Amino acid sequence: PEDLAAPITTPPGRRQPRADVTRGVAVEHAAPRADAALSAKSTLKTGAQQHFYMETQSCMARKVDGNIWELVVSDQDCNFTQGVLSGILGVPAHNIRISVPRAGGGFGGKLTRQTPVAAACAVAANKTGRAVQIQNERSDDLQMVRGREFMDFEYNATFDAQGKVDTMDMTIHFDPGYFYGDAAGDLSMAVSWSDGSYHYNSFKVNQEVHVTNTQHTTSQRAPGNLQSLVAADAIMEHVSRTVGRPLEEVMQLNFYKEGDKTPFGDTIGKDGFNWTVPQLFKQLQESTKYQDRKKAVQEYNAKNRWTKKGIAISTVKYPMGTTFYQSGALICVYGDGSVLVSSGGCELGQGLATKVALVVADTLKCDLKKITVGDRDTAKVPNNTCTGGSGTSECSSEAAILAANKVVEALKPYRDGKTWEETCAAAVAGGAQLMQTAFWQNGGTSNTDVYATYGACTSEVMVDVLTGEVRVDRVDILMDLGTQLDAAVDIGQLQGGFVMAMGYLLTEQVMYDDQGTQLNLGTWEYKIPSAYDIPVEFNVSLLKDSPNPVGVKGSKASAEPAMGLVSAVYLSIKDALYAARQQTGAGAAWFPLNLPVTTEAIRGAVGTLDKALVIPGQ
């Protein structure tokens, strides 16, 4: 691959990388400790992941009147699509109306990659004078749109004999495909989440970009940081094996404490960083009887040769820089009491419309059944930022609350003990303005990021030593999601995010030949998680009485933060492999295990010799 020395840039309208991140980060809180004489030095290689949203890229375009266009697009960033088509068709933005009734998933794959399909539709419609529709076939979509990047984490951590870390020197090697354009934000996020939940006295992280003859990558759910969060915990596991202490003890020893400052400008315990990781870590171990189960795993492994169990725990600190978002809302109240809300966020299946409807109903004090959230429509709400990063739901909700408050003021003279329907009818008869708009952007805090979502996870697995197959027997997740806008939606989001991360970890492997041609296109060769890949027992709970001090109605983001907890599955697999390796003669010393953790990788790590496979007496 070719190394790039040029600065990384981001297209207009995309999340901009922080200036210091594109140069690397080097923060020293104190001089290196003399007692931190041990080191863990290695490279963790992490694989790529394809976008596999339920609905492939799709669009319908038609010219409706003169040079006015209407397009229905499976889209995460209508404003961006509108701007691209304005340039291609040579018409002003107000002549192009982009609407999204709902998209069948996006996960970052429809932030920019919807535009080639939309452009092709529009150009063909312009040429033929007829409506044109495109729906990608799955294998075509996989060839057109590549998601998560290959990343290697080269690290050197120093620590003392107890496992207390001191310094970190890390280089992230990043493969964006043939071009690094809008992958810059992914690299920025990989850097900015690379500390995990852990405090170092000196933290240095640099990046090297390597272009290759493969598709250009684009953001994919928890872009960049999924890998760096796993790497942060993998490094702790390396430290714990080196000093011979239980992993959970080394993790706890190195947790941030209130008052600590991260390398990226966030002070723990200040503003939106209400530090609950230690509480989650302790509470989850107690509620799941973690130590008792750990002993049971050890007893099982002592009695069984060809299957091994493993158990591990992990945490996540997921900063949310929500000042990036700006969101609008339009609310129309009709004389019969029905309410139509137009939001700037796209409904992708993440429950954004549900949350918007709930906060509007709560603000107006009307029945939820009276609320309908309409299509995302640039003709109603312009200039909205993209829908992505798990922050759009809360920002769209806040904009809707502001608009609903204006409606409340308009209805005040007509309330007077009337029912909701009677109030609306009287207001319409009285000429009240029942069409209200609002536009909102988070002003930020003294921290670089506005707040953080936290979580803890335990995982118990069984590994078949002969085949390399993994069965995830149990996963327990405890999340701090603040005061949820809709707890059911948030639980579904974190479950889905976690399973998607499990697919990345275990079953999804992106492979290319030396010409840059992808070898596994379609469901026969590329395996997303199925019903038999999810945990046999999957328990999810939410921390109580922990509102976000700066969040929208006390809420926090839910989907992407849970993905980093998949490191518990990775670490539990390694725990099982240590037991297997001791029986094959490989010993209990630390060993590298790259991602994805395929059946081949597991069999290679176990190192079972041919002589061990001979049937006795044969």
C-alpha cells in the first residue's frame, strides 16, 4: 500500500476531524514513572465489515413541473443529496425535493453512497422524461459500498508489577480503500476513542493512512471506534497476562477517576461526564454472580478436553460530541386535534419518529394517538445535518419540543378546561397560529464532547476446540442511558448494535484477491449473524436514577455505545483459548488474536497437534 503524507480532509457537511487528531495526539499528565518498567508491545489487526442494511441503495426520481424534481431516496443525509443533485442537474436547491418515508437501515452506508444511485435516477429521468427507479441487487450493493475499514493497532504500553499502566505509544494503520475522502471522520473517531475507560499518564497516538486497490470505505455504525475500543481492552488483557493478575482487577485499577482529564479534552465527572463506569462494573459483577461463574468455568475446563468455556467483562466510555448536530422541526395542529410533525431526522428503523412523537405528545399534553410524524422532507425542514452517530434522535426531539412549546403558547387562551379536541377547534376558529417551527443546535459544554454514554458487559462462551466454532452462551449488559426518551426503543437499539458488533467480531470476514476484487459477495459467502449466532441468554438492563446532566430530557445515545462492549466476547473467547492451549502444550502466556475471530483463527490459536487427534487403540 501507499503511505499518504497529505492532510486528511472531509467533504462539506460531514463530521470534521479535530485538527489535533489529524496530526496525532500526544498528552503527558506526568513524567514517566520509574516503577513502570514492564511493557506490552504488539499489533492487533482488525478486519473490515460490509454494509448489510435490510434495504439496499434505492431511489425514485421524477420531474413534476418544469424543472422541479421530487426524489424518494433511502437516505441518511437529504441535505447532502439535495446539494449534490443541485450541482448535477444545474438547478437551485429549492427545485429539488428529497423525501424519506423511512429507510430500511443505514448504519452510515447512506450518508454519501446514496448519491450515485440518486444521481443516476435523476439523470435518466431528465433524459427520458419519465420517472426512474433503482433498487440495487445485494451483490451489486456489496461491490458499490464498502463499510468499516481494516485497521491495525500497533501499541507499546508500559506499566508496573501490579498492572497499573503509565504510558501508551500507539499507531493506528488505516486502510480507506483507493481514496481517503469521507473516511477521515472514521480515523478521527478511532483516535478519539482509543483510550477506552483507562487513564494513562502519557498517551500518544498517531495514524498512518494506507491506500489500497479496493473500494473506498464509508462510515459504519460506531465508525473507527468499534475497533479502537476493542483494542483498548485487548491491551488491558495483554497487561493482565504479563503481570499474572485477573483481568477485571487490572481493568479496575486503571479506570479513570473523577477529575482525570482524557487526552481528548474531556474532564471525567464534569458537565455531561457523570462517571458511572465503576458503579456499572461493580453492580454487573454482583448481579450476574461473575466470580462464582468464573470458578464454574474453570471447573468445566478442567473436566473437558474438546470444548472449553471462557468468561470475561468489559466496559465502554462513549463520548458524544453532539454540537455537530443541527436539527429542525415543523408542527402543524389541525382543527380536529390531529398533529403532523415534520422532523429533520431520517427514520431508519432506529425509532427516531417514535421518540419525536412521544416528546411532542408529552409537551402538548395530548394523546399519543393524535401525533403522526411525517416523511423527512427537505421542502419542510431544510439544512438539517445528517442522521447518524446515534445523536440525531435526541436532537430532533429537542427541536420538536421547542416547536411544540410554541404551539402550547398559542393554545393557552383557548384551553380553559376544554378537551384537547375542543381546544384545537376553538384555536382554529379564533385564528391562532398552529403551525410552528424550531431549529436547534447543542451549544456544548466546557468539555470537548458534550457527554458520554457508559456501559458494562459480561460474556460467557463455549469454544469447540476441534472445529473452532463459538457458542455465546450468555451476555449480560448494564447500560447508563440516562433517562430514556423511550426505554423499549433504546434497549432494542443496544441489542441490535451489540449483535451487529458480534457479526463483525465472529462471522463477517471481508476478503480480496491481489487485484482488489472482493471474494465474498452475497449471503452465500458473506455471513452476517443469524438466529443461531446471537447469545443463547441475552440479558439487558438499564441503570436507574442516572439522568444525563446536559441531555435532552436527561437522555443519552443508545445504539453505537453498546457496540464497544463486544470486547467482552472477544476476551471470553481468549479466556477459553488459554485453557485449550495449556492442554496442547502452548502454555498460559499471552498470545495475539486478531479480528475477525473466525473458526480458522481459533483452530490456529489452539494449536492442536495431529497426534492428539488419533483415536486410542487405532
